[in-house]
Amino acid sequence: MFYFDNYYLLLVVPAIIISVVAQIKVQSTYGKYSKVFAKGTKTATEVTRAILDMNGLQNVQIEAVSGKLSDHYDPRTNVIRLSDSVRGDVSVASIGVAAHEAGHAIQYAQGYAPIKLRNTVLPVANLGSRLSIPLILLGIILSFDPLISIGILLFSTVLFFQLITLPVEFNASKRAIKTLDENNILDGEELAGAKKVLSAAAMTYVAAVVVSAMQLLRLVLINRRRR
């Protein structure tokens, strides 16, 4: 009943469908522009290095990571990790993705406020993602409302974290496109292609927010119905 109630079908399932569509969109958009090669000869790794150096971030290292679109910036080690499909590529898609990760490194270096807030919330959100559902289930089994309320509150921190992530991701993409444009790394249709790839990727974060919001609403409604 907890997992397959009417609220799940009416609220969560449509949100999951939106999320799946967003994932398909980012894969198809990346696939399309991974076949469009930039006029320049620099690989995604070389572009990333150039952007970092332009911003005085010679201390940020670039490493390889396995997988497809597993690219990320790790602030703990001050390392940008570029995936197998990106790092040696000269396509518009790969250069856009790599520049986006450089944007995250610049955010940290410049003390971008939303990323500071996200880091502050992260430990609580991690706790919420692990404990919220077990606490809610236990509260339902024991008919102990305070435990359910704590679980719902913890789950809300996950949604809050995802909401904070949106401006972080959109800003990193904005920085990437601006840098690629102003430094003539990409131009015209190349720049438009990179922007489409990053916009599609950003929509996956929006979809994740929708899924969590619908799940939170469902949990609140289930609790009200119990009472």
C-alpha cells in the first residue's frame, strides 16, 4: 500500500515519466552533437585546461574517469574528472560538457554563494536520503506519528538540496557558454549545439526536483489520510 497507493500512481509515476524523458533527451542530444566536431583542434581536456588557466586555477588537476557522461568536479581533491567519451574528444558536445565542469571549479574558487549553501546542506540531505523512508515506514508500523513527521522532514531536506542544485548547475552552464563564446573556442552553430547539450543535461536536474516534490507531497497526503 505504501509503495503502490493511488497517490503514487497520480503523483509519482507521471514525475518518473518526466524524468525518463529528460534522460532520453540528454542522451539523444549528446549523441547528436558528439558527431559535430568543432573547427578548432583542441580536445575537451585541452579546452578545460585552458579555461582553468584563464581563471588562475592552475592548481586544479584533470583526471580520467571511466563511464559515459560521468564527468564531474571533485572539490575535495580539487580535480576535474572527464569520462572516456569526453576527455580526448573534439566534438561540440564533449567540449560543452568539459567547460561546464570547469565552471564548477570556478564557482568554488570564487565562493559562489549557492554552492556554499549546497555544501552546507549536503550532509543533512545525505542523512535524509538514507533514513527518511525507513523512519516513515517504522512510524506507520508502530502508529507513532512523531517518527513519521521526522521522516517527512528529513525527506524534505533532499528536495531542498536538489532545489539549491538547480542554480548551481544552470550557472556552471552559463559560465561555460560565455567562456566558449568570448574566447572563440566555439562559435555560431557550434556554440548553439553545446548550449543544447547543457540545457538538456540541466533538465535532468529539474526532473529530479519534480520527482522528489511529488514524492514529498505523496508522503504528506498519506500521513494526513492516516490521521
